[in-house]
Amino acid sequence: MVFLIFIAIAILGFLIQLGVSRRGRSPQRALDLLLRWSFGVTVGLVGVFNFLGHTFEARQVAEQIGFPPGNPFQWEVAWANLGIGVIGLIAIVRRDFWWPTAIMNAIFSWGAAWGHIYQLVVNGNHHPYNAGPILYTAILLPLAILCLLVADHLVGVRGAGEEARGAQVGAQQPRHSG
């Protein structure tokens, strides 16, 4: 499935950048890079890709979801995907976009997942873009990003606490004149 390729690209990009980075490999740096790659690829590029699919390949996408072609839902979903994609791309360079992007992506993806599950259970819709990997990624990717954000926060708080303790210890050291 094409969505798994985006996950692979994000992981591979993260690993390569972490490996060649001259800025070190601290837990904070690793989380920062992993989040940037996750937002950029699995939110940003996937959102743009979904926009293109629902707009320019609407008939094929609708059939793969198990919906009738020409359904007006696709036009609205396409623009929602583009909006999410754009904020995902902005989040590559703007940390202040991380939480809002993650929350919006989770709400949209989990809402879509609920719709997929409903169609699966009530209507027996086993089409490739309704069940299987698409359903799992709609649930797990937003959850993973939210967990990474919590981990990033915790590592940052711990790192800030250690820096503050180091500054206090340094300030208490007597200075030698001479």
C-alpha cells in the first residue's frame, strides 16, 4: 500500500539525517528530527497526496474506498487533506505548529477511522482504502506523533532541569582570584 511507503520514507529520512548530522545524537535531537520527518512526510506529504487523489483521481479513489464515484464528499475531504498537509509541511520548520498539527491530524484521522470501522462492520466494506493498512495507519500514526510530542516535552523538561541544576551548582562554586 502506498501509505506504507510514506512511513518508510519518514523513518529512512530520519535515520539518514540523524546519522550524518553534526549536531549530535542526544535524545532531544533524535525526537526533534523524528517529529520533523513525521510531520513533513506522514502528515504533510500524505495530506497533499490525498488532496491530489481525491481531486484528480476521484473516481478511482472512491471505488477503492467502496463509495460511489462522483460522491461530493470527496471535494470536501480533498480540501481538508490539503489543509492538514500544508500545516504538516509548515511544522517541519515551526515547532509552535507541532501540537496544533498533531491534534488536527488526530481528530481528522480518528474521525476517518471511525467512518472506516463503521463501513466495515455495518456494510461489510472491505475495499482496500477502507480496511487494512489504511485503517491501521489512520489510528496508529496520529497516536505515535502525539506520543512523540509527549516524549519530546518530557525530555525537554528533564534537560532544562539538568541545565538549571548545573547553573546553580556553578553559581555556588567559589571563584578563585588569581
